[in-house]
Amino acid sequence: MLNINVQNETSRLRAVVLGSAVNNGPTPGADEAYDPKSLEHILAGTYPLECDMCDEMEAFNTVFKKYDVKVFRPEMIENYNQIFSRDIGFVIDDTFVKANILPDRERELDAIQYVIDQINPEKVVRPPEEVHIEGGDVMLWNDYIFIGTYKGSDYKDYITARTNMQGVQYIKDLFPNKKVKEFDLVKSKIEARDNALHLDCCFQPVGTDKGIIYKSGFREESDYVFLLDLFGKENLFHITRDEMYNMNSNVFSIAPDVVVSEKNFTRLNSWLREKGFTVEEIPYAEIAKQEGLLRCSTLPLIRD
């Protein structure tokens, strides 16, 4: 039995689902792109190769081994992208929520069913169909649950809008003792530099009181100001539009003082080290071409 427990983004990690790039399938066509960044690389002929993505994920796995984290991998589905395990489910406290993802991706959940079978079935929930919510939009911060959403009336026209207000309400109802705060995110189908696909594309806490933030990822300045007030300006690392595009806020914490980051994030990694973090640098720039990075590839199950 897996005694799942996650209460924030940074406590010591003990068990995680890490996605897989094995048998990832051919480069998709332009009409199959789920996000503007993938589309950009499909059209430019620079879409990542499976062998490179496998190498990057293996580097991530090696860091987990170093810190003695139990790692589960999805069962392999032939010719299928299974890198971004964050989207398909998430743990809040001791409850596993199966995400209602894009219908094309339903099989990804089946591939981790063997993990879900090890969790108390009373603690596994699935929202009703009209509730859209993906793990990249759900961020735990002790008493708070931060949720990225899109409040535009054209929600249904955006494949990049992944969590709706029904999703926010569902989490509020499920966890009445938590402070649930939603953030209205900037979306674009065509310009990856102006698309916060999930909340972790423009914000993520690190350590016990710090965070990485991209101000222009929020449609409402008040949402940005809320985080500024909560964390304090001196504790927030502000990233640029290009750093957001390269996914600088999508790092991953193994412990309050250990952050896994992309080796090219020189400005961010220097700041983290200045603040006393151990930074485990790995190559992840190929996977980043699909508008997802380190946090997107993980589904934490147990943190201390």
C-alpha cells in the first residue's frame, strides 16, 4: 500500500511517477500540436528526437536515485507521448485526483493504473466530465492550493486552456479546509512566448518561502500582487519573457534545499545557489520544446 502524502511543492520527496520518452512515436503533424511551442518546432524541423529525450529523462532519473527517491514509470504504450505525467493526476494531502485531461490522452492514465492500484481506493477520486483540471495548474502551498485557470469567455476555443472554473470549484468542495486561490492565466494558441499553458509555466515556489515568477503570465495584475504580498518581493525571482518561454519556472524540488534545474538556466541557477540551494543541473532543453519541463514530467506521490 502506498501511503500517499503531498502538502506542498518542496518537502523531501520519497516517491514519484516520472514520465517516459520511450517509444514516443513519430514527430506529430502541425494539426496534432497541443501547444504553440510544439507547433513552432514541428514547423521549423527542430522537434525533439526520442533518443535525446530519453537521455534527458534518464539524467533526471539518476538524480532521483542519488537522493534515494522511489521512482515509478508508466507502462509503455507504443508510439505515444508519455513524458508529462504531471497532467494526468495529482496528490493533495492523502487524496489522488485523476485529472480530466484532453480525451486523446486518456491512455496515459491507464499506463499508471498499477501505481493507482497501490493507493487506498477510498482516496482515489475522479471529477465529473464537465470539470477540467490538469496537474500543472495545481500547486500546493501548505494551507493554500493555487490553481491556474482561464476565465475568458472563449475558453472552449483554446486547446491551451486546460483547467476551467468548474475545476477550481471542484477542488474547493473537495478540500473545504484549504484556502483555494485561482489565477487567471494568459493564453495563446500561436505565440509560445505569450502562453502560460499551466500555472507552473509562470510561477513556482522553491524552498520554504521563495518562488520563481513571470509577471506577464497573469491576466490580472491583482493575482501577481497576491503572490508578491504572500512571498515578499525580495523572495521572488522574476523571469523574463524569454526565460518564461524556456520554462525557467518549471524546475523541480526534491527537498526544501535541493532543486533540479536545466543546465542552461544560468541566471536562475546562480540566484538559487546564492540563496543556499543545492542545484542539480541536468540537460532538458529538448523536452522543453514541447512546452513542458521538469515539474511537468513528474507526479509526486509522497513527500515528508
